[in-house]
Amino acid sequence: MTTTTARPRISFVIPLFNEQENLPELHRRLRAALDPLDIEPEIILVNDGSSDATPTMIHMLSQADPRVVGVMLSRNFGHQAAVSAGIAECTGDAVIVMDGDLQDPPEVLEQFIARWRDGAEVVYAVRTKRKEGLLKRTAYGAFYRLLRKLSDIDIPLDSGDFGLMDRKVVNALLALPERQRFVRGLRCFVGFRQEGLVYERAGREAGAPKYTFKALVRLAMDGLISFSSAPLNLITYLGLGSCVFALGLIAWVMGRAIIGQRPPEGWASTMVVVLFFGSVQLLSLGIIGEYLRRIFLEVKGRPTYIVRDVKRHNENLERRSAA
């Protein structure tokens, strides 16, 4: 905790994409959780190009509640970009990132702030249970364990974006130049004093999940490519293994020729060898292509997101008084 004020300013960054069914309940539960706390809250609602009534509802909440700030992106840039936009807009002494579907319960926010007051600079949430289906739970579990095993930095198991960051951590994140962001990985990369907070992740309050299978696969790929050199090392190991296999095959054929035995005839053995080496080459090209893709995206220098408008309570009051 870096602030010395009695009532620290805490920002809550919440990305939203078509969450009109959850937003009223989210705001109600946030108020109930934050009102008893001795803090000055700032609620950053980031509209990630929603096509439903979410933008209108954010505008209404910013008019009615001075603690609410609406950040309206120009289109849908994705969850990680929306989180980055909210972090860039917030002004708090500490920042808490949470999802808007109420799977991250507002009732545990007090525990994050208590850990921060005790000296933690990053408090990340660790999920003990998930309310998704078996397939998704298995996929998430496998991804986090694979990422932890292969990552070049220490990334906690079963920890997503839900968590608190001190202002110095936020400033460090904002100073990082990369545009394709995997926020939970960057949070670990910057270091500082980090603690885990165990909680039970709830199911969605309403509506369908916004992360499609394709988006989840892309998120997993971004995490692996951004924080692990293991895929590139795999190409090296495959190349060495292929060479050993080829040398062994040559030695076997030559040995049979020396002792007067003819090598087996037919297309089967030839096709197996061709398909094996072809598969290794295609896999290697795919891995290299993913790294080149990220380099290409970074070199282009396009922004991670574009903010169309920011809705603040004071600005809304000024517009009404000037009308």
C-alpha cells in the first residue's frame, strides 16, 4: 500500500460486452459491497463494443452515480484490450479488475483491500471451484498447468484477471510497450509483493458466456507465445529427433544391405517416413508463424484499443446545465 490517506481511492475496472442482463444487479451488489468500506471508489465500466443496451445503461449509471465512469470503445477489441483501456483510465491508489458477469463476486472485494492495506502490492484471486461444464473446467485446468509448466515466469495456478494491483504496479503495466496483452501474465512479469486470495468462482448471473471456444483458444495461444519460449525449443528438439531418426533409418538400411538382406519393399514404409517429416515441418512452420504473427502485430504499431467516449458524472451535469 503506497497511499497515506485515510480514505484511499480504489478503482474497479469492469469490462462489459453485451451484459445488459447483469449490469443492474452488478451495480446493486457493488454498491452494497462498497458502501460500508472506508474508501473512495471509482467504478470504471468499459463498454467493449456492445450491441445491446449496455452502452445506454452505462450512460444512465454515470449520470445517477458519481462514482461510475463509462469508457466506451469504438468497437469490440476483446476482453484483454477492454481491461487495458480501463486500467489506463483509472486514477485510484489501487485498482481491482473483475468481470461483469458476477462470476467474480463483489462480496470478496473487502478481502482484497484488507490484504492491500496489510502491505500486499498485488492480490490475485485463486479459484477453488468453477461452475462451468466439465469440458470447460478440464480445458481451463489443463491450460493453467501447461502455462505454469512452460512459462518463463512464475504464473499462479487457477488465477485469472480478477485481482488488485497497487498504483506502482499499474504504472509499471502501463509502461510496458507491447500491444498484444495477456494481463494476468504481465501482472506476474512486473513482480512486486504478490499474494493469492482463495475464493469460489460463481456461475454467470444471467446470459450466455461471451468467451467463445475460438476466443479461449486464442487467449491460450497468446499466453503461451507471450510468456514461453518452449514452443520454439520444441522445434529444436523435433529437429534433433528427426535427424537421429533419419540417421538410424539410414544405418538400418545400410546394415541390411551389407549382410545381403534387401530392405522391405512397397509404399508403406516410404509414406510413413514422408508423412512423419512432413508433419514435423508443418508443425514447425505453424509455431514459427505464431511468433512471426505477434512480431508483425507489434511492428504495425496499431493501438490496442480506441476510446470513442468517456462518460463521467460531472461532465454529464455540465452538459445538462448548458442545455
